[in-house]
Amino acid sequence: MQGRSELYYPNRIARAIFMAMDDVMGAHGLQSLLSLARMEQYADSLPPDDMSRAVDFSSIAALNIALEELYGANGGRGMALRIGQRAFVGGLKNFGAMRAANDAAFRNLPVHKRTEYGLQGLALILTNFSDQKSSVVVKEDSLEFISEVSPYAWGRNTNKPVCHMMVGIIMECLRWSTNGYKFYVREIECTATGAERCVFRINKQAIGEQ
């Protein structure tokens, strides 16, 4: 893996990820993960709850690698999905762009519009408050969430996409925006495999929706 990226998440988003790891893995699991990633400085002191861009993308990538080393490729993927979902619930849904999903006017929109607007809200948060510049493309039967640079794939060289935590974040964003609907989300391009950017494809139709 490459060295520091000089690209950053704000402390608040990184803190949500660490807290999600603690919830999903337990304190002992988190301690093991931090030790493996050589990030012991966070064992007793999480990033502060502020918007300073202070956590380098390389640190997020190191956590992602450590998950795979601890639990294997499949186990690490499952853990990363759950951590991403929990990180959205514990942190990202509290940003202004996502709080609007609680408004009655938003809840009365058709599901496909709530899906689109929810993804756009997430892209806006990441673009405005971090160096993960993101956007949404609406297609006939799908939506694409695009990150020009992903902290989860930073400096990596793999034969399969690795941004499983981001997939979890997107899945939970959609569930939150649509009041409980689940959607199929898949990373179809990843910079870790040599792609120019990371692209996540979301089926427009919710799972089980007729």
C-alpha cells in the first residue's frame, strides 16, 4: 500500500467508523484491528467530534486491509458491510443533508425520488466535508454512486473491488431515505483494481418490490 494520501475524512466521519467498529466487533476485536493496522493511538482516544479534516485516507485503507487479514476476504467483507451500515446510523444520518429525510414532505415523495435524493444527499456530504468527491448518475433502471477517490481503496492493488464499507454506507443511506426499503448495491468499478474511480451500482427497484 502507498504512503499517506494527503486526502482526508473529517474527524466526525472517522469517529463514526471507529464507533461502528466497536459496536460490530466488540472492544477486543477493535483493539486487535487497531494493533494490526498500527493505529494504536486510537485505542483510548477516538477522533474528536468535529469537522476538522484530520484522518488520512491511508488510515481508512489500513483499517480495511486489517479487517480482511483478521477475518479473511469473505468474513472481512461481511464485517465491513455491517460497519458501514452502523457508521451511517451512528454518524452520517445526522448531517443536515440527511436530516431532511425526516421531514413529512420528503416522506411523502415516491420511493424512487427518495432513493435518488438520499444518494444525492450522501454525495453532497462527502464532497463538501471530505476529500471523497462524489456524485450520482441516474440511469434508466439503476443509479450510480461515483467516488473519484475512495479512502477504502487508497493505495491498494487487488483483483476485486474492496470498498465494502462504502457499500454498507450506501445501503443504509437508502434504507434511511426510503423508510425501510432495501436495495441491491454492488461496486462495479474500483480504483484498487485499476479503474479511474469507484462506481457503485444501485438497482432502482427495491428488493421485494413489485
